[in-house]
Amino acid sequence: MKRKKASHLAEDSESFLRDTVSEAMKNYEMRPSQVDMMRACAENIEHGGILLAEAGTGTGKTFAYLIPVVLSGRKTILSTKTINLQEQLVEKDLKFLSGLKGFSYAIAKGRSNYLCLRRLNALRHEDSYEAEEYRSFVVWASDTETGDIETFKGRRTSLWDRICADPDACRGNKCRYYRQCFYFRARQKWGKAQIVVANHALTGINCMLAGDARILPIAEVMILDEAHALDNVLSEVIGSTLSNRGFDSVLNRLLKTDERGHYRGLLSKSPHLFSALESLRAEARMFWTMLNSNYRDREMIEGVFKDSGMTIGIAAAIHSLIEDIRTSVSGLFEEDEETELIAALAKLSVFSYGLEEFTAGEESVVRWVEIENGRTALRISPVYPREFVLTRIVPEYQSIILTSATLSVEGNFSCIAQVLGVENSVQLALPSPFDFKTQVAVVIREGVDLKERDGPEKLAEVIIDEATRRDGGILVLFTSRDIMKKTWKLCAEDLEQMGFNPMIQGELPNRVMLQTMRDSENSIVFGLDSFWEGIDVQGNSLKSLIITKLPFEVPTEPVVMARTAMIEKEGGNPFYEYSLPRAVLKFRQGFGRLIRAKTDRGRIIICDGRIETRAYGRIFKRVFSL
């Protein structure tokens, strides 16, 4: 595509919006805040640098950044938090714009989302149940054009982990299925497309890799939508998780026993290795048991890890087993099994080095133990991802745009800017075009203290009382899974008897719950973190939003503790510099779920009296000029 002169980009973008988009889109209205953001994005693409652009609900930020990108002709990576938003951008916004102005685009997902034909055809199912699952994947493989698991209509099971694309088990252009490979065909599309729609996790992983190992193509422009969630996603990606389930999964690929006591796995015909492998398995079980006995869930490790001896011992045992396998069975397998063996050993090696890293405990990382539902894990995360952003992301792109409906607290971007290391960015806060004073009725219900024993009971009464209005769907936002479950048990049956369809996060996929809500006017959704943001339900399908508690981060969370400790060490006030701004940003995200169009009307019920009784409550109340 021929590139426009940069000096005309802002003017051309505004003309395209006014003359072309407005003509093609029914009931389109020019919004000043959208035009202002579009101009800022055009300036950023023209001159380079970093732009932090907060665009209130209803601004139309997607077109504000997409139109200048499309008209510039520049190669762009567009990154979002979720695969759901990726698909929305591709199927709705980019599809619409490409009908008005020809350009190419593609969606990019992590390798494990794609079927590997080599692994599928090499798989040897181990029982009749697996055989049935395998057949369903074979039928799908003959029909799918993309090999994307999202297009698979059956139930996604553990078998997928053994047939999906895996970097450790990939033979690249040496593979006999290379020309048919879904993953590499997808990457070819990414290379040719002007706009590649990725997600934050894939973007982070890509920037961790060097040179030819990079997944995403080189681009001039990086747009990070849902940028309010970027630091959490990057911290997860940069860090590491060493869990008993992950470790057992790798060991079971090497050797396990079936129901009849027969050995299965890649090493099932190598009895001379059974003893060493089973010894490692037993040692690891003792290690996980020890962690369960000696630590609380989410207990942070400061200073020297007191169980470092056992940790280093397991790491050494893993190294020893890997060496024994390499020297005694390498070259004795068929090609496919050899590839799978190499992949399993690579994963064991990563686990071993992870144990050593956890024991070392660098100053810039936070370490903790997780213990929940039969899963035990050692976690490592950077305190802040700012160094990663500054050294791995910023140098890669001429222009970077970070945008979200919530990036500032009353126009102050310092919290997000410091976390991400982008203090020198251009910063722009644009108001929502919605009239919240007339579109939203706010009720503050005092006397609901979820720390008290009867808190869930009182909250259940609020939900039932709101349901008696019978004027549409209700979204109930929680900050605690335990409180959500207790409240659900107290009122779900009553809500059903009233003719509502109550749904709780975890029992159904989120997308199924949301589509059910959109298609009805009697759904009541109980949701946690993922329902505070990115949810778009309009009209009578969502008429009432219940915020059960002000969304302060749990102060005992390891990363939160490390960040607040760092602020204290530097002489700052962690509550006002970190905890409060983070809570206000999430509160704004939750608040924004209710009003998604100028015609929407609804009620927001806040069940946290602190918004009235604490001095900081006024900051929450000013979120939408209450």
C-alpha cells in the first residue's frame, strides 16, 4: 500500500471518518473526543514516540487509532488483553474498515492454539476414551481451514496438549507437514498483513525472544489496547510458574502406569531408566508435600529460601536424569518419538533451571508459594515490568500507543506510567460522551460488610431486592471467589423461582454466559475479575450493576506486598501512590460495564459503605461525577 505523506495523516484521518465512515455506518455521530484522540494517534504515528490515551466509554477509541494506522500504510502490531477482543477487532472493526479502504489484516495467537498435524498423526491413544477423543480431532482436522482450537466444536480435553503445536516439539521446515502446517501458514499471513492483531501475552513472549526466534513480524507501530491490564499480563509472562501438575505432566509423558499396571509413555521400553525416574517422582512428591506443610497459600519468600537444599537437590536430580536419558536412549526411537522425547527433556530442563532461579531469588523479583485445590506451585514475578517494557518493547517500535478507558485517576497518569516506565510519554485523557448523570441512577447500600459473618446474607438480600424490579438483566461484581460462592448459595434458588436465569462464573465458559445475557432480559451473572472489564452488554439485557465491594487489591498478595514495600523504602505513601489509584482504575472499569450506548439507562448499586464514610470515598464518587 502506498504510504500517505505523514504531514497530512491527521487531516486525512478526520476526512475519512467524516466523509467515508459516517456515510457507511448507520446512525453514526461525530464525537469530538474521538476526533481528538484520532489526531493524537496520527501525530504519534507521524512523529514517533509514546502516547498514553485514555478514552472514556463510548469514545470510539478503536476507530480513533485504526483509521490513522490504515491510512498510514505502516506495519502495525495491535495487542489486546484477551482473545475475545482480538476476534471482535478482526470480525467487526477491521472487517468493516477494509470494506471502505483496502488493506490486509490477520489475527495472531500463541502456538498452542493451533493443531499440529505431525503430532496428531503420530499420536498413539492409550485407551478407548482417548480413541474417541482422537477420532473427533481427526474429523475436525480434515475440515478446518485454520487449525485454531477456537473453531473446534467438541470439548477441549487434556489430549489437546499432546496434539497442539509446541515449540519444543517442532521440526520447522524439516517436518513432512511443514507446507500444510496451520501455525506456519498463520505466520505467513501475519508477515504479509499490514495490521496483525495479537494479545498482550503473545506480545510479551515475542519480545523475550531474540532475532529469528521472534514470533511476530517486525513492525513500525505498536498499539496496546486494554493497556490498563498490560503490567499484570507482562509480569505473568516474564515470570515463571513451577507446579506439581506441570511437573507430573512431563514425567507422565516419559513414564506412567495404566489401570492394569502396565507401563506407558516414551520410556516404557527403557526399563533401565525406570528406577531413576520413579526416584525423581517420589522425591518431587515429598517436595510438594513439604511445601504444603511449611507454607501458607500465597506466602511470600523473602531473603534466603529455607528449603533451598531440597530444591537444589531436585534440580540436580533432573539434570542427572536428562543426561542419563540422552546418553542411553538417544537415537533409538523413531523420528516422531525422538522429537517428543527432546521436547519433554527441554521442559524438564526449564523446570530445573526454574528451581535454581527460585532458590537464588534476585532483588528485582518477588517469590511466593501457591497452594490451592490440589495444586502447589512456586511462582516468580518481577516486582514491576518497567525494565522489560523499556528494554524489550520500547526500542522495537517507532510509535507506541497505549490506550484504555481507564489509565488515569482524575487525569493523573502517574500510577500506570511508573509501573510501565513510560513517564516521558505524551498523555491524553478524553471524557466519555455519555451523560452519566441522566443515564445512571446510583444507590449506595450501607450496612453490607462482607467481613462480617452475615455479610453474604445481607448481600443476597440486596440482589433479590434488585431482582424484584424485573426490568432487565443484572451483573453482580465480586472481589472474592469465596464470598461469591456463599452469596450464590443463599439466593440462586430464589432467583430461579422468580423467573430469572442466574449464572455463576466457573460453571459455564465466560463467552457462553455473556451471549446468554445478551440474548435475554432475565439473566443474573455473578462474576469475578474478568467480568469487571471488557464486557459489552447493551439495553435491557443489562439494566443493573451491583458492585459488592470497592476493588482494592488484596494487601497480602505477594506482588502487591513487594510493590508497596518498594514505595515505602523510597519514602512514598503506598496507599495513595499505589493501592488507591489501582482500586479507582478497576472501579472505573466495573462502572463502565453498565452504560454502553447513549440509549442505555440503568442502576448501579454499591454495597460498600466506605465510599461514604472514608475520606478517599470522594475520589470513587467523582469517577462519574456522582
